[in-house]
Amino acid sequence: MSLYQWLDRRLDLSSVRLALLDRAVPERLTWWHTLGSATLAVFVIQVVTGIVLATFYSPSPDHAYDSIRYIESQVASGGLLRGMHHWAASAMVVLLIGHLLRVFAFGAYKYPREANWLIGVGLFILVMAFSFTGYLLPWDQKAYWATMVGTSIAGTTPVIGGELVALLRGGGDLGAATLSRFYAFHVLWLPFGLGLLILLHLVLVIRQGIAARPGAMEAGAPPRTDDPAYPAHYDQAYKRSKQGDVRFYPDIVGKDAIASAVIVVIIFGLALAFGAPLEAPADPTDSSYVPMPEWYFLPLYQLLKLVPGRFESAIAVGVPGALLFAMIALPFFDRRSTRNLLRRPVALASLVVILGGSGLLLGAALRERQPIVSPEVGRPLSSMERAGRALYSSQKCNDCHAIAGQGEDKGPELTEIGLRHSVAWLHSFLEDARRFRGDTTEMPSFGPPTLSHQQIEELTQYLASLRGKPGSGIEPEYHDTFP
């Protein structure tokens, strides 16, 4: 007895196969109908790559960036996995929008699929939330400042703006609580919600069947879907559309598999060729940085730049809110039985305006986009070096020293200090400068209790990283003299 037969007698797999696979489907289905299955395939990629990446990721401001660098440089195929996760995120947005547009164009949100359309809208919201929460996790410049702007925009929401910012940030400021909260949403809450809605969506698709082409449902239909005679007409018309020999398996399954495979190959190629971007580590003190969101948020970003400041709040909240309301209300207000988009002038005009306007705004934003400065121009600072840079600022070292022209000239220039002195010398000199220079130096001693040994080492590591112009490639030549 085969394993399948053994399981079949106990689980009745034959009935499951008959209900799920061996069933008739409407004729003349297009390749546009494969967008849903392709989106599901990309979701599987996101789950698999996300689990692997989460295994090596550390959700804390001190270690998040370093863990991303570790994944890309030390984990086997880590850069490829991160690249696939990055490009699959964009692919999921594209495919889901395409799937919603196909449903809208075919009028498949009408009776009896109103509930499934609302589930699709919910899926769209969760996918965009995935994109927003995943934004912060690399903890680079773009992640930090784009999230700062995004949460500030959320704060302009009337009545609940303050509470919404506190919910997203975990407090008033963007920091450790924000990163921890975004990580929890990204890997726990949102996957659970998205998985549940996908399951409900698939159950309804199996129960109601794949939507037939518009023409098959329009012939002889009552004027409106809320007409008492429409359900009987729909049942008969849908039954007639399945009178051919097209089966869900292998006809539709084979077409879905081809489309999904093509999408997976494209994502793999993009990840292999371009990887995933990573800018310099997040620097909350760098207020000169101009954040640019991912491409799917760029139309709204560009629109906000075109309106006067007093209208920014209304646009930031009102435009997405109006579109969301229109999507939710659509199946309840549009109850005409006409499904062909070309015979629905208001729907066609609205689609042209939204897509055309979004395309123009996206193009304008991309033209203004600044080139990404790779952290490999020079070298990104480690968490210890960033802590030392913060100490350099808090101890007001720039009151006496200059780095790249920034600071005073009372003491030696420090732009190339890492080329002239070793880490050991710098550490000892910071602890007690007078051991080296006697009473002739005005350099204060930073040894305990002024700074702890750990803080002195952090400041030392930062000074040792100062090796002139980034990317110069000059080798250090130490001139250390110990007392």
C-alpha cells in the first residue's frame, strides 16, 4: 500500500483533491488572473527569507546596523537573501496593486464577491504596513530619517495624531523603543494578520470560484446587482461560463506556476545583480540629511512638496483616507450589473486620473532623487566608534580641535590623527595627557572619574577611525612615543 493510499483512507484526500483541484473553471481566463498566485508566491519568499534574516538580526540601535553588515559579509548567501527580501517587497506591492486593478477593471468586486474585495483592501493595507515597518530595521540614514518623517505625518491626523505617534514610536522620540516596536509588528503581528486574511481570501475564491470574463456575466443581466432577479441570473451565467473543458488542475495551476516562476527568477536576478541598498549608519544629529521614501510612497511625498504648508496635514491624511474610503465603499455604491471597464466611464476616468497622476508625481520625484552615498565610500562607523563620536561632541572637543575644518584651532588638527598614532597610544594619551607632554600641554586628562575606561576606549576608537579623506587608501604610519 502506498503512502498516499494509507493517508487517503484516513484523511479522505481524494475528496479534498476533487474539491480543490479537479473542478471546472470559466473559459478564456487571461494571464492577468495569475497575479494573485504570483503575489502568494512572493509572500512565501518574504516569509522564508525573513525567517533567515531574523535569525541573525539584533533589534537594538547599537547593534541593528552591525547585524545587517554581518548578514551581508559573514552569513552564507546573506547578501543574496537580503536582496531577495528587498526586491520581493517591491514585487509584492506591484503584484498586489496589479491584482486589485484587474479585479476593478473586470468588475469582480460586485455580487457575490463584495466580501472578498474588502479582504483584498485589507491585504493591501497590511502590505503597505509591512513596507513601512520594515523601513526602519536596517537603522541606516534612510531608515531613521524616513521613519521620522513618516511618523511625523501620522501625527498630523486629527484628534488621534498624538496617540498615533506614541503608538508607532513607543514614546515621544525615535529610538530603541521604536525599533523594538517596529520589529515586533514586522515579524509577529503583521505576518499573523496577513496570513489570516490570505487564508480567508483563498477560502472565498474556492467557494465562489474564479471570476469569469465580464462579457459572460453581462448578457441578459438585470440593470442592477441588487435586483431580486440578479442572483438567479448570475448563477446561470456563471454555470454557462464553465461549460468548456478547462480545469483548475492542470490548466490554471500550470499557468499560475509559470507566472510565479518568472517572478521568482526576476527577483533572484535583481537580488544577484543589485543586492539591497544600505546607506551610512543612522545619525540622529545629522539634520542635513534629506530622506526619500521607497518608490511606492513617492507620489504622496511629491504631492506634499507641491502644496502650501498649511495644507500639508489635509493632504497627508486626506488623500490616502479618501482613496481608502472609496475602495471600501465601492462594492456598496456601484451596484450596476455592467462589469466591462470600457462601459463604465466614471470608473475608467477615475482610474486614468489616479494612475496618470501617480505616474507623473512618481516621475517628478525620481528626477529629484539624490544619489545614494554608499557607506563603502570610506568606512561606516561601528557602534563603538559612533559612541565615541557622541562623546567627542558631548565633551566639547571641537572647542579646541578641528575635524575636516569643523571646530577650533587651539589644539592639533585631528582629521588624520588615526594615520599618525595607534589605538594604544591614543587611549593612554586620553587617560593622562600630562604623562606625555608634562605641564606644557593644556589637554585635560579624561581618565576616571571624568570618563570610564569603556568611554575612553570608545573615544579612542572614533579618533583612530579619522584617517583623512574618505576612500584615500593611505596606510597609517605611526609615530608613537611612550613616556
